[in-house]
Amino acid sequence: MRSLGPITALLLFGCNFSQAGINPTENTLNFPMALALSDDVDPATGGARYLYVANSNFDLRFNAGSLWALDLDAMEDQVLAGNNADADACPLDTDAPNCELWPLETFDDGASDRPIDESGVTNQSVPIISQEVGIGSHADGLALSVRGDRLYLPMRGDRDLTFVPIDQGGGGFNCDQATRENEGEPDIPRCADRFRAGHDGGVASERELTITGSPTDVVTGRIVDIGGGQEAAGDFVLMSLDDGRVALFLDRHEGGDNSPELVHIADGFPTNVITMAIEPSVGIAWMTSVGTSTLARVGISIDPVNPRRSFLYNAGSVRLGGVDDGEDTRDFVFHPTDPSRAFVLSRRPEAVVEIAVNRRGFTQSDVAVVDLWEVGAGPSRLDVAEIDGTTYAFASCFDAQRLFVIDVDAGALIGVLGGFSGPFDIVVDAARERLYMADFSTSVIRVVDLSALSTGGAPRIQARFGELRPISSLTD
Amino acid sequence: MRLRLRHLVLGLPLGLAFPACGGNTNTATPVAFDRPEDVSFFCWNTAAGELAPLDDCATPAGDPTEGNPEMADRALFAMVTQTTTGEIAAVRITGELGEPGVVDSDVRLPGFTFAAVGEVPSAMTYDFESGSAFVVGRGVGGELFRVGVPSIVNSDAQGADVTLVKRLADPDPVRPSALAQVGRNLYVTLPETGQILRLSIGADGSVPEPAAEDYLSLSAPDPLPAQVELTTAPSVYREVCGGASNVTPPLPAPRTPVSLGATAEPWELEVDDLDPAAPVLLVADRALPIIHRIDLTTYTELAPLNVAVPTRALSLTPPVPNSTDPAADEGTDRYLYAIDETDRSVFVVHYDDADPEFGAVLPVSVLEPFDRMDLPFGARALETMTPGYDGPDSIAECVGSESGPAAVRGVFLAVGSNDGTVRFVDVYDADLPCRGTSDDCPGGGSATAGDELVAIARHHPRIGTQTDEPVTVDPDPEWQTTSGTVQVRGDGTNSSQSIAPNLLPLECPGRLGSVYGDPEPLLCAVTDPWAATSQTWTVAYDGTLPFTSTTGASLQPGTDDTLLVLTGSDACERGVLGSGQVPTDGPLAGYAGDVVVITADLPPSILALDDDLRTRCEEITARTAGGDITPLVLPIREAAVPDEGDPSLLGNVSRFVVGPPLDVPATVQEVLDCYPELVEIEVRAQGAFVVSGSLVGAVQGFVHPIARNTTTGLCEVDADLLAENRRGRAFFGQEFNNGGLAFSLGEAPPQLEVATLTAQIREVPIRLALDVSSIGSAASTPSLLVSLAYNDVDERLYVVDQAVQGLLRVRLRGSVAVTQTFR
């Protein structure tokens, strides 16, 4: 992530690596890096019940990162109620697992009409943080299994794949979490070590594989959907590594809590892979990367007889040719209803590029470019969603500190939303007409209301979840 | 002269004009723009401190330089919309008021302040009478703003005068995309409602509330009006001399109309005001395959033009002479250029309503598609430029020393492409009479030295460099054999005829010309100056079909004595042909079918064994003492792309039914046993030559006749494709032609070795192009072109690059060059 390089250098300059570090403070967002929506939906709205947030602990302020499940119904209640409780109402030394009065600032015009009690706290507040568990530092991605029962995180700090089973309701984690004993300071419950796959010594693969590079992203899907045969249960998990390799895990948990097994690592892909995206119904993942105009593709071939002999293979790369110059791509999203179309978030040029997946461009190695729309400086993450019958692309732009909104059907940029500090990962809940954004620089989650899009209006920031903590305050 | 590049890149002039400065002081100007998009112009009277008619800033005709003393008290300005910030900025381009540059509209604030006009401003126009700029945006409510232009010009400005005129989104949500002014009316596109909105402008810039009749709903005719079909080749403005090939584009067949929606979706506007008393508004429709025409005197829709595809941009030329000879009077024509919404290609429509061909899409290329300009990448913007041209009766005579391929005087089209390059297209070259030193060229002895071959044709990309050689093969073609390189002589023979075949003379077919052979052609290729491509053709015996190599093939049991080979790529698209689908007649009759070749070593799971299976597998692969293996060759009996989801595919795309290995005594079961894991394979021809070019396209790449049978899924020879010269494979004793390359092979030599003929097509004329990404910097910066605007007042092209360069001012006459950038 190019934009964060200088910050990294700044933050690591004064680190003392010999100490054990500070335990994570409960209910504290710390450089949220990745988001995912739960599979479990609210029957009333059709929207996701939970938002999962991976706190990267990017500045190594704590000795661990954390994974959160946020109750979106509760958040919605507070947003609608206009809860604007201040930070003091949620003491950090509370023993309560859920902070009932999480500071939530709204920009709702009706704020002055909210019922406020004498302490200045709304009477209608409800828990938002459903659960929080400690994980390693520097989670670079977050993927939810198709069945919605596991989360996978590529951990750059530990060079492993962390997996976290989710309870049936979707709002709790089952990773044998426990607080550390005898540390003499407060701590958050942490996932047990056995929920880290691919780690040294933790591999059961007959191929004796070792992960050497740093994980950068993770995607998952069902084995049965990519040729594993009807008998094949479980998921495949692909984890990209920054040394040009991709690791294949098979997670045949079948309802248990077995560890995903690392079965193959393929090499020869671009270094500096940023993100991956699974082509629907095809065992091929597309990858974005920095420093090359190549969109690499890794294929999965499942051996239905002996899954441990399954392989990754180089499915052939295509070049993002015909643009100037396509040598820095940051995200890749397939069209939500038409898998022959996909969108690439490019930094050279800074644009959302629509491609025709199965068509070729000027040369046989070029993918066909259908359209491209400008976005702001430092485009970082992309999501595409259909809202009220119209397909929109949303691009977070870290350096521009803005969110760009493109009406894909109309083929035009239609909105630019500011007010962010470090917009990074985004997810769109089309049913709720909400966009959730990890505002990396200030360690908050932003809630963007998309409902006005269908009436020709513009999205607006509706709420900020978390206490603003600008990077500059880290040295305080 | 060796021409190694297809496109002339004009990035250096600015770099030379602004070399890196010495010293330690950082004098870089901070970037002021934030995603500029649209541009408009106005003239400022610096002495009076007021607006002046735009013509007051005109550069004297024929003088491409700055500094006209008569303009001492005039300054040319541009206004540029800023997408990200929702502003319009003023840019001082010329004049004595101060240094050219971006204008800060509020000097009290740090940094650059511009006029805030709402979210995502998309289009702008300038009204001199009221001194206002009008801006519409795609953001909230589709707002129309008025900006008092003087308020953003004055150097002591203290904030812009901006007024919200109207929310166009009331009551329906709309996001206007284009704005045009004709007389005292503004015309706004409303794509969501399929309407054009007319708004009148008061003398003070006020805009009264529109009436119901000001909303003009565009038609969606059903049935569509008939396409105008050409029965004869249209008049051709073309000058090809000095040895260049002269090929006329064939008439295109009418296209089947394509619609991207059921109702009109107006997107961009172009005004036809040739008759000021009866202006016509042309509307590009992104949904319907028609171009709407609106009579602005009655504000009613005229019969639309059926162009078979939706369009996203238009550009109209003035009348231009039909003859290349200025003394000849062959009348004039007008043309309407458009960007095809379906693929961003560019086409041209005959636009002279006094002509029966009015509305016809014209042939512009000798290669398919004949009705699309040969531009490599999708177009984002179009603009007609008329430097030094004020109608057919006012063309100044050319001057030889000022004429050349990079000089643009007359009428031209500029096309901004996805790749950040501006390309130029000839419409009428006023300097043509001075071009070409050869006797058959109009320039004769007056042309600049070195300007030998001339190729100028209407609607064709402009050739941008002097050339002195026609398209040819360079170096001479040669055979690569296992024994070494064998040169092909001019008569087709070679020095090792026992191992490499001869080339036989042939008559170049169709639109191909000779590129090698003396005295008779041996190799024929596309020699048309605009259609030729610098690329390398290979003719490989038993060669690999391009893009069939994979490391992820899976072997599965078949029926009888066969194996199934499953791969993830589309075999029919790649041109694979099994022996069972070889036709009984035609050039492929008798072909043995392609083969699958296992090129990889035995898999780790076999090599890890220490038993009879490993021993047997190593026998089959004939492992040598050095560890090398002999690839297994499996004849393809059937190649197919079954329906998606076929369970036998195991998630793959294609399936080959193959027989036992050739030349190796082994069963299919043994092969299966030896390769229990994914395997590396490729598909090769068998006893035939694979002919492929290094690029892809109509006559490039591996041009084959194989297509998927939609009923059976089998890869079969498509008779229609074969009839289009998509031969793919060449055979001994046959003449080969794939539309891009033609040759005739002699009989097989007695001791044939695996041989590959290589022919590199060179000396392709370089086209005039402006690579925005290479301007003013040694390092390439990304560019994203968004709009082009020709300013008749200073005869400059303005290019807006959203990525890095901002607003570029491009000189046209003399030689195309960027002279200023504003960002």
C-alpha cells in the first residue's frame, strides 16, 4: 500500500521491539484495514446483520490486532435515533464486553430532536459491538466463507492465515478466545494459536510447504463450485503473498473447527499483489498488483480423489493494455450480475476501468477495456453494488480523502463525497443502502447513506463510528 | 530510413522548451487543478478590466506565434471545470496582464480558490452578452449554475460570483451530461428522462423558468428509419504517391442495429449552425442506434439518422472540398464523426442533406470493419479542428517549407483515446499541394527534402513522419531449422532445399501487396499505409497453436482407447481441430488433426516412487541420462467446448478426446497412470504449418476458421470463416492466404526438419499522435484524457488530461507541439 509507506516509516522509527507491548484496549479501533458483511441477514431489511472489522494495529501500538463484529441493527437504531453520546459515556475500563454507549456522532439534521437524558446520553442506545477478539497484527484482508461460518484473514505480521469460526447467529466468534493470564493489565479475549493456519509447524500438508512471503489478501469459495465434485465439502482459500506466490488452503471443516490445510503454493505471479477476486463459478482468481500492468490469474484444480493433491496453476495473465499505463492496480470487482464484466481500480491512471473479462483488446494479451472513469488521488478500494435497479461503483481514494461514486449503467461519475481522512476498505450493503468505510487514518468506521442515489441525490456521511484518533495523536 | 514505431510521439517539444533548471530553489508551482474536465474560452480586455468579444483575442491568420502587438490589451482566458472539488477555474492563456497560469479567484485565502458550482460539474458554456458562464453538473439535483466571469478573472478577486439558477432534477432525478448554447438559448441533455431542455438566457444572465414545451422528449422510433446504404464508392479525397500503396476501402455491409435501451438517452450535443437562420442540434444517444436532429427554429425533431449503434460523442466538420486539387471544383461535403458507444470505435457519417448519401456511414478502412477508423484504442473525445481554414473559398496557398506530415493546416479530426494519446485524422489538408518530392506527388520540387512518400486520405489517420520506403519485409525472410538458419532468396529458393521448402511466386490476392520477392512476389502482406502493421509473422511446421500452453491440464479416463484432456481455455477460440472434425474438402481436407503434447516432466508423485510404475513412466517419456524427457504426443480425435457446467469438465472449459501416444508404444492407461496430477501441455499442428502474427485483430494473430458448434460443442471448421480467408494452417504444395499474409509453399523437402519461417513487416508509416503522458518529463506519467476543444480564436487545440497534465495547449500549424500546460 504505497500511501501508507511514509506513515509506516514514521511510526516504526521509535519502536522498541524488545518489549512485550501493550495489550489492546477494549473497544478501541486501531487502524481498521478490512471490512466484510455477514452472511446472516436481517429479515426486516434484507441487509447484513453484522459488519466484521479487522483492526490492523498498523502502528503496533498494541501487541495484537483485533477482529470485531458490529451489530448493524443496533448501529442503525442509533443512527436513526441520532445517538451522539460522547466518549466519556463509554469508560474504557469497563468490564462489559459490549460498550453500550459507544461514541457515535451523527450528522443527521434531526439531531436536536433526539431524546437526551441529563447526562447528555441518548436513552435509546443499544449495544453495537457484538464481539471483539484479539488476533495478530497487520491483517491485510478479510474474507467470509460462502456459508458465512468462517472468517479468513491474511496476517502480514505472523505470515499466516488466521481463521475465525463464527457462531450460528453471526455475531460471535468461536476461536477458543481467552484473555492472557498473569499479564497484570487488561486484555481482550484472543483467538487461540491453533486458529492460525500455514504457520511454521502448524502445517499438516504432505507437501511440507512453508509460507515465506507476507500475505496480502485472501479470497474463498466452495470447493463444490469449482469442480470438486458433489461430494466435496468445505472451502478453498487463496492467500496471495508479496513474493509473487499464492497459497491454496482447503478448509474441509464440515461443521467442526479443523484448521484449513495448506496444500499448494504456486509461484511466478507478480510481486506486490494487492488484492484478489474470484471469478464467479470459475476456479480462477484475478489479482491486482503494483509495478506491472499484468492482471495475473491463478487457477485452482481440485483433485476430486485426493484433494491434498489439488493444485494451483498459472491461468494466464492478461494485460491492462490500452490505458496509460495500467501499471498499478489496487482492486478488482466483478459485476454483481454479469460475470463477463469486471471493474479494476487503477492508479495509473487513477480510474475505475471496466473490462470485458472474456474479450481481448489491441493484442491477444490485452483484456478489452470497455470504459474508464476518473477517480481521485490514491484510489485504494472498490466495491460495486446494485441499488434500486442501478449498478454503482464506489471507489475510496486515500490521498484525495474522498469517495467517488460512478453510475455504471449511465456510464458516468455522479458523485464525489469528502469528509474522510484516510478512506480505505469499503463494503456496500445494498439492502440497507449503506456503505461502510474503514477510515484508516483516524481509526473510525464511517457510515454513508446511499438512499438518495435512487432519487438523483448524492450519498452523504451519516455517521462516524468510533472516536477520532488522528495519526498525529499517536505520538502524544 | 527505419521506422520502428507505429505512432509518432510528440511529447518532447515541451520538454525541450522547459529544460530542468539548475540551482537549489524549488520553484515548482503547486498543482491547482483537481480532475479538470470541460473547458470553455473567453477574452478579457485588460485595459478596461472587462470582457471583450472572443474574436478580439484572435491570432492573426497565418501567424502561429504569440505576442501580437495589436493584442496588447487583450488576454485569452479559459475556464476549466474541476470534477473532484465541484469548481470552475480560470486560466490565463495569453496577454500582457501577467504570466500565463491558473487564476486564484480569492486572493485572501491560501492556495487556489475557484468558483464552487456544485458536485461533479459536467459541462459548461460561456455567454459573452451577460458575461456569464453556465455550468451543469451530474451531482446532486442536476444543478445549473451561473458564474459571473469577471469575478474569477481579476487578480484582486475576493470570491466568485456564483448563482444557483435551477435544479433540473425537479421533479424527476436527472443528471445532465451536456450543455450547448445557440443564440440566447441553452440546451441541456437530460439522459434519465430522454429529453432536451431549452432554457432562455436574459441579457443579465437570468434564466426564466422553462415552460412545458421547453422539455423536448426525444423519439424512439419503431421501426427505426432505414439506414442509408451506399451503392457506389463515395467521393474519395486521397493522395497517395511516391511509391506508397493505394487501396480503396470497400463498401461496408449495413450493420444490424444495436440498442442499449428502449428509450432515448441523450448524452452529448453538437450544433450545426452552417445556416445561422436554421440551426440544427445534433444529439448523441447512448441507448438508441440513431443520432437525433432537432430543428432549433421550431424546436421539433427532424428525422433521425440511423447509424446502427448508439453514440456517445459527435463532431461536425465544415464543408470541405472534395478534390485534392485546389484548382478543381468538385463541390464540398460535410461529415459527422461519432464515437460508437458499444466499443468506443470512431465512424463517420456523410452529412450533406442535399446529397442522397446523407446519413450513410462511410467506408474508412481497407480492413474489417470497413466502416470504422483504424484507431488502436477506444476513443474518449472528438474534436474537429480548422486551423487556417475558414471555408473552401478562403484557403491560403501552401508554403513548401512550412508543409510537412506534422503540420496541421486545414480541417482535421482530433481523437482522444483511452491510452492517453491524441491522434489526428485527415479531413482536408490545405498543405497537400506542397507535399511529396516525387514526380507523381503534388509538391514536386517544392516539397521539403525527405518528404518522399505521401499518403493522405480523408477519414484516415494522419501519417506523421517523412517516409522514403514502402511497407516491406526487413530483414529478408528466413527459415529457422534444427540445423540452423536458412535464408530465403529473392526467387523463393534457399540454400538448404533438402531440409526447408521453397517459396513459390504468386499473384498477391485481394488487398495485399508484395513485400518480398524479385521479380515476382513471394510474400504478400497488407501494404496499405494505414492498415499495415509492424509485426512479425511466423510460419511454423508442427508449430504450437498460440495460447494453448497450460500447466493446469487434467487427464481423465476416456472411453475405449482414449483419454480426456481437460483445460481451462476455450479450445475452439484457440483454433484447435481434432481429426474427427477435419472436413472432407477444402484446404484442410486430409489434415491429420492437431495433437496434445505433454511437455512437462513426470509429476512429483511419480518421481517420488521407487517401483515399476516409475520405471515404466520413464521408459514412456524416454528419459535420457541427462534427465531430459521426450514430450508425449497424443493425437486429438475430438476437441470440444461443452456446455458450461458439464460435470465431466470438472470445472474446466475444454475437453480433448485423445488417442494413445504417437511414436511411443504405450497405452492411454499408462499415460494416465504416469500423470496423476495436473500436467503441462500445449496443442500443436501435425504435418502442417501454423501461421500466426505477433498482434491480433482482423488479419493478425492466428487467423483460423475454427468455431464452436453450438449444438454439439465440437470445434469445427466454419465455412463462412474459411471463405473469409481465415486459413490458420498452411500446407506443402498449397497457396496460403489469411487476409494479412499470403504465400505459396513448395513441396515437402526430402529431409524435412522442423522449420519456421519468420517475416518481419517493417517500414510501416508512423502516425501523428500526441502522447500526453510523456510531456515535459523524462518519466512517463499516467494520463486520462477527458475532453478536446479547438479554439478558433488562437487556432490551438486544448486537451484536458484529468490525471496529471491538466489543460494542455497544442500548437497545430508549423508542427504539432504542446506549448503550454496548466494544472
